[in-house]
Amino acid sequence: MSAQVQALQPHHIQPLAQIPPAGVDFFDPVPFKVYTQRDLDRIAPLARLSSEQRFEMKVVSSVLPFRVNQYVIDELIDWSKVPDDPIFQLTFPQRGMLAPEHYERIAGLIRGGADKAELERAVGEVRHALNPHPADQMEMNMPRDEHGKRLEGMQHKYRETVLFFPTQGQTCHSYCSFCFRWAQFVGDKELRICSSEAIELHNYLRRHPEVTDLLVTGGDPMVMKTRHLRDFLEPLLQPEFDHVQTIRIGSKALTFWPHRFLGADDADDLIRLLTQLVEAGKHVALMAHYNHWKELDTEAAQAAIRRIRGTGAVIRAQGPLVAHINDDPAVWAKLWKLEVKLGLVPYYMFVERDTGARNYFEVPLVRAWEIYREAMQQVSGLARTARGPSMSASPGKVEIQGVAEIAGEKVFVLRFIQGRNPDWVQRPFFAKFDDKATWLDQLVPAFGEEKWFWQDEYEAIREDRLAAA
Ligand SMILES: *Cc1c(COP(=O)(O)O)cnc(C)c1O
Ligand code: SF4
């Protein structure tokens, strides 16, 4: 190159090829090693617990799903703090997760060496008592195709956004002890929501131009091989899907298995897929599930975040507020600050849902609001993008905006962030204050009103939906 041409090159702009790829962090492929209930005795650090504690885990994990992997055991749990360690509480079964009568029943059968059929029957009954399908998900959210056939692997509750549950994504790299989708993991076919049909998804999206967002969820879609993800996502780059602007992928892989994004060939292929979607003009959002800042505090997790951000995808962070894990404003403030530092966008703080081990994990709504408020006060505006505490209830996502006293009555101020009817969104409404309430169905309207402003309409929609089901 002549001196003259060189002078024309703005020297502060590097030619593309010389910019280091975002994934400069080099990680060798790491084999994925997983443990389930059968393997409890092979998890080495559990040896430090008493045999009674290990028996309790066995009982609880007969009812509720359990799955953990070596990365979580080695890098996320501080075994010197067990059983209080938040990631131990997040992944390992705890006795308090079952009601005492349920616990005693299953423990008695196991101790007495009950036969398999008897134990399975009891386990099935306990599971059915745990509200396996909160918020009428099955009956009320499943869309239909043009022939009226129910599309099992999808939910379409809010106009703009379709949820898609690919069959191969109906598991996770570990299970959260509080998971509201636990019923999908316990092998009860009837309770599963899933689909193997990319074609069904594409047909549905083609016929619904009002849909701007596709949210691929599970389980965790990141347990799938990239080539399967590609089958669902790549066709969306055709002009007929221009209305689908945003592709969201709900995942906890950044916590449970960041190596999904590092090292292996399939990880490189995933990074290429994300890059390709972004470059074609889609907004790609990884909806990452976080409960505690410890999940972000490993080299692999941070390298995976850098790599994903290097594709141009956005990482948005959300997760429930749960007792024993993160019911503390300092934990949330630290989590949100670290998210912002690493380039993530705090998105939602959820209220723990009314299913499974809720009695162990739930936090009163008033306490949830206090924690949210105290955490917000400690962070800058860039972390105040987390909305909540929000209940994903059947009528919609309802946020607790605060506690107020109006005309002498103490009330919760509520609003819909999302509603089955978009017209409900952003209208404040009021519930009688109740310091014990943990979910919307325990609240009653304030000021002596007989019903919520949305109640008649909601009940009409519900009847309509259930009649069609
Ligand atoms: C939360 C949720 C969405 C997405 O809502 P956003 O507010 O757009 O994040 C979509 N469908 C269902 C069923 C949901 O619960
Ligand atoms: S990652 Fe999500 S779907 Fe999987 S167990 Fe945890 S909460 Fe449930």
C-alpha cells in the first residue's frame, strides 16, 4: 500500500478482520455430567450431610423433579454454607418443599419398602394435590389451527407474543427446586405441553400477522442441538415472517451450563445462528433466568455472556423472588448491578407461582414489594428497568405497584403489565391490604367493591375458552 493511500485510511478504524472475535475467551469443550434422583448417593459433597438429610432428599425428589450437573456442584454451590447456600436451595430438594402430611406419607412408604406400584400411586396423588397446571395454561392459552385442532406446543395468551415449546427442549441442564413447570419434568405424559412441529409453528405465525414476538421456551430450548433450533428459527428470515420482529429464547443455560455457549462445535454453530438472525434484522433476545448474583460470578458464565453479546443479541434477565434463595433486597440490588455491569438488561422480578412447592418458597406480596422497593433504591436508573413484583396469573401479569392509604383504607395498588384484554393494561386498580396474601386469588377488591373492573370480562373469556376446550 502506498503512503498516499495509507494516509486516506482513518487510522482509528480497524479493518473488520483484525477486530478480535467476541469469543476470545478460550474454553475447551467440557463434557456434560448430570445427576438425578437415582444418583443422589454418587454426589460426592453430599457425604458431608447426615444420612437423615440425604433420606429427606430422596423422599422429596420422589415427588418433585431433581436434576443437577457437575458445573453447578463444583462452581456455583459453596458447600461450606450448605444447607443455607442459595444455589443449593435452588437445585437440591429440601424437606420443607413437601407439606408434612405428604412428606410423612411418602417417607413411610419408602422406609417400609413399599412396592413400586404402591409408591407410584401415592406419588401421583401428591403431585395432583400440588396444582400442576397453574393459571389454566392448558385450557386457556393453547391456540388452534385453521381446522380447530389444538396446537399443543404453543401458547398464545397476549396478542403480540406466541410461546413455543419445542419437544426436544422440554428439559433443563439442572432443575430449579421451585420450578412452576415441574409437572413437565416428572414423566407424566398427560401433564406435558410440547410439540415437535416446526411446520405447525410456521403455519400459525404465517396466519397471525399481529404476532411480533416469538418466545421459544421449555424447559430450556438451549438443551437442544443447534441444528434443531435452526430448523425452527432460520425459516423466520423469509419475508413472509417480517411481522415476527423479535425472537426471544427463554433459558437458564447461562447459569446451569454456560459451556453450552463455549468451546464445543455446537456452541460455535449456535453463535453463528444468533449472529445470522441479528444480521438479517431480527431482534434476538436471550431471556435469561437469574435468581442470585452468584450465578453470574464464574469465569465461564461471564465468558458466555461476552460471546452472546458479541453476536448482537440482547440478554434480558428475569426471575422469581423466592424464600430461602433471594428474599433479601441486598441480593437483588447486587444481582441487578452485576447484570448491568455485564451488559444485561434487568427485565422482570416475578412472584413465585401457585404450584408445586409454593409453601416453602412463597413470599407475602407485601414483603415482595418491600424487597423490590428497597433493592430499587440502591441501584442506578439502568437497573431500574426490572418491573415487578409481577404475578403471572390467569387474567394477566399483575404488578404490585405499592401499598397506599386512600380515604382511610389501606390498599394494594395494582396494574396489569399484560392482560388477556389489552385494554386492561396500565389501569391502576386496588385491593384490600392483606399482609398474608401471596397470590392474586387471595386478594379482594378495596373500597367495598364487589368485583374487579376486569372480572366480568375475564369470566366471559374463561367460559368461552373452557367451553371450546
Ligand atoms: C410473560 C408472558 C409473555 C411475555 O410478556 P412480555 O411482557 O412481553 O414479556 C407472553 N406470554 C405469556 C403466556 C407470558 O406469561
Ligand atoms: S430453568 Fe426454568 S424451566 Fe428449567 S427448572 Fe428452572 S425454572 Fe424450571
